[in-house]
Amino acid sequence: MPKFRERNISRTLTVKEVEYLKTIFRLSSGRKAVGSLEVAEAMGVSCATASEALKRLYDKGMLERTPWRGVNLSEAGIREVDRVIRNHRVFETYVYRFLSINLEEACDCARRIELYLPKEVVDSMCNIMGHPEKCPHNECIPRGEGCCLKRQQ
Ligand SMILES: [Zn+2]
Ligand SMILES: [Zn+2]
């Protein structure tokens, strides 16, 4: 069941919207809420544009709102960011390791397709590489449900 929900979510979000989620994720580390002005500044858009995007993401269940303080990621929002980060890092690690493509290019390519990679493909890449914990940038690769996690049990 969670698998199905995960796929559903990814189909309903645009590249821009996921960009917002990642920004909120970054801004909110260790904090309860992020103000829309802050999000607007980080995204380089006007406050009105940011507010509209935040409202859309709230309507899609990706955000939680705290009155007078701002927004934070909902559980579904966190799951989506996690999925996209995992896709990015598994893909770039694979491309870098096996296809002799330099890291900068691998990262750039990953950024363009990170939203659309099917779970089966990412898990398969992860499996072939022996479930690496870090990408070549030395960032942690989120564990995959039924992939790295299943293995540890
Ligand atoms: Zn990267
Ligand atoms: Zn894995």
C-alpha cells in the first residue's frame, strides 16, 4: 500500500513544487516552521508567488501550517523529498561509478530526472552497487523501503 501512495504523489507534483519542498526541507532543519517570506527569498520569487505555491502544496497534503509562523513538511511531504533525494543520489552514484561520467555531469543529469525515476530502477541500481550509504559528494543516501531496509532485517 505505501508503495502505491508514493507513486500517486509523484504524479501530482511538478518540478517546481518539488523544488519548494526541498527548499522548505533545507530551511526547516531543527525548526518548527518556515515563513513564506523566507521561502520566497530562498526560491528567488515574489512573496505572492511563493504564497500561491505553498497554498497549492498545502492542498495536496504536502505541508502543515502553523498559524502566524508558517509551514513545514507533512509526513507525505517528507516522504516525497526523501524519495527524490534517494533517486538523485542513487542515480548519480551509479552513473559516476559505472559509466565513467564525471560527478558534475552525473549530478546535473540526476537533477533533471530525479522526479521521474521508477522505484524499481532505483532499487535495482542500489542493489547492484551493494546499497551504498553515501553518494560521491559524501552525502547520505536515504534508505529505500523494501531495498536497503529489507536487507537489514
Ligand atoms: Zn548530486
Ligand atoms: Zn538499497
